[in-house]
Amino acid sequence: MGTMIGDRSTSDVVARLRTPDGRDEWIYCHSHILIKKSKYFADRLSESWPTCQILDSRNCVEVYCQEHDFDHHITVLRLFYVTIGCSVTDTCHGVKNTLGILQVAVNLGCPEIIATCVDYLEASPWEEAEEEEILKIIPGLGLLAEPILGRLQPVNPNTIVKIFLSATLFATSALPQTMVDLKTSAQEQVEYMLTEDDDAPLLTADEDIKSKVRQNFKGLLARFNNIVKSACETGEIHKFQSFLVDMSWACQILAKLDLLKDFVENWIDASENIVKAIDQISQSQSQSQQEETLETKIKVIEITSKVLEAIGYGNVILPTVKRLHMVRSWLPFVRNLKPSVDSLPTDENDCSVIKIDGEIWQSLESAFVSIILALPSGEQAEVLSEWLTNKHIRYPDLTEVFEVWCYRSKVANRRLANITSSSGMIKML
């Protein structure tokens, strides 16, 4: 039978554990084991240590600790008497317990126990709270504990780019319905990598990255256009809805990468068919399915709002014909949609049964005003003439456009007196 901790008959040293709260416990140990397993005990049991006390014919080594790690000190002393490594999981008993043991082992200079704890923590899964605790504790324990932080170390930038491009390709690919959840997860992580929050974005895209991303998104935009054309003929809603989710995500990602122009131009070119598809869907749906159709319209308008904002605020520069086409396509759609949304039933909290961003109507109106005011005055006049005779004149409210157009038109001859056409007359728009 081997030497056992607590065996008073064979013990030649007492490890005296004490806390500030007055807890005082004597553990009967054996000096040859303590010296072998711990630098702290080896130093204090050496002949050069002046404060070693003699107690009951035994050396006494005091160890001061806090109440919260008292039990971990007991555990470390017990581990001096077992074969470390024979069963790491039996030794460590979970991440939280292992962290406590590791801190004591570092303080007492116990290399075998440190190595066992490091191996366990490096390989074990962590809960979120455990990970935060590890981040607080491990950096202060020195080089021996550094391997534990391997999974948290910054990644080589080239590896980040590789992951980002792979995720983007996957997220924009044509995938079966069974993989929608995987695609959604990839889309979320791509967005997260580009988002600036408490930390900087995970990567900054250069022209090479942008070129590859643009190529990935081309396929998604082309497939969307085909789905829209199909919906124009069949009124099939579910694939159309699925692609709207992808397009909403694509709009956000391309905006973050300063590639929104590709998306905007594609949305403009597809606008006429998108409106036709929604009309076809509405006609093919039963009365009980109209709520689903309305949700689809709202999703479309949320994306359209982003496109209109990009055009209206000069983030994407387009020729007059495309800007005018956007107004003619979506102004009637928006003004007809808002009354339908406003008339939706509400729940007991007076909230609409269909969720919609309350600020979207103001955003749409502001974008329309900005775009129309940037059109040539003749095109503005056409839009205003139609607006003034429409029953939905209250929304979008183009009063600001009307006022500015009247002022510009009235003072045009005076303001442009020095600007003449080739015939010598001010060009009439």
C-alpha cells in the first residue's frame, strides 16, 4: 500500500491551509512528495527557508488562500498522491473546476498538474460563460497556460479572406430546400464579418475580393430575374418569397462592400417584372391567402426602399432614364400599398398583425422627393401632374417637390439668362 495523504502515522509535514476568514485546516502530508510535486513546498522545506516551523516533530508549511479556492487547494494536495494523466477527466471534473485547480497549481508551482489542466482545457468544449472566465484568468497565468487560448487567437488575414469568399459563394449558390438553414447561417456570418460594432469588421475588401464577390452575386441576381419572370406567368409565390429574402441580404452585403450599383441596376431592370409578378400572385391567391401576398409586397417594398435611398442620396449614380423608370415603376405601387397596410387589423397591443418597419414610409417618401427633384424639370412636371390628380395624394406627399418646381420654373429665365442654346434662346425643358 502506497503513501497516503492524511496518514498521520507516516506524515512528516503539515500543510496548513488558512483563509482571511479564519478557516484553518491541517493536512498531514509527506515532504518527499510535496518537494517532488511543488516548487512552493520545495522552497519552504529546504534548509535555506528560515521560517519553517517545527510542530509535533513535523515541519509545518502555511498556505494562505481565499475562501473561494480553499477546496481547490485541497484537491491539488490530493492530486500529489495520484498518478496524474491516468485519467484526465477524472482528475479535472469540468472546465470551471479545472480553472480553479490550474490557478492553484500555478501559484504552488506544480508542473504536472498544470500540464494536465492545460491539456484538458485546451481540448474541452466551453460554454459561453466559461469562455469569458477563461479570458479573464488564463492571460495572467503565464506561458504554460497559453495553449488554452489557441482557439481564440487572431486568424491569418489570408485565411479570413478564404473563409469569407467560400461562405459568400455558398450563400449565393442554388441550393436545395433541405439546405436553406445552412445557407441562412452562412449569410448571417458573412454579414457579421463585415459589420462594424464594438469591433472592427473582420476584413476590409480590396478590389480583388470585390471582383470575386461580384462574380458570386451575379449568379444570384440572374436566378432572381428568372424567378421573377416565372412568377409573372404562374403566380407561384413561395420561390419568389425565398428569393426576396436572399435579395434583401444581398442588398445589405453589397452596400457594405460598396458594390450596391450592381444590385440597384439589376433591381431597376427587373422592376417592371417584379410589379407584374406581384399582380399575378395577387390574382392567383384566394382571399384567405391575401395576408401572405401582402407580406410579400412589404418585403418587396423594404428592398425597394434601400434601392431608392441609394439613388436618391447619390450613393449610386444613374442616368435620368433609369431614375425616371424607378419613379414610374414604384411610385404607383407604394401609394396603392400604404392604404392596404394602414387598414390591417391590430392585436390587443394595437400593433399590426403584419410586422413592418414604421419608418419605412418616411424613408420611401424622402427618397422619392430627392429623386424627383434631381430629374429634369419637364419630367418633374409629368410626375406632379399625375400626383395632383391621384386619389392617394396624401402619400407620398410631394408638396416639397411641387414648391421647389414652382420656384425653379418661375425664376428659370432670370437665373439662366446667360445660358443659351445654339439658337440663342434658353432651351425649354
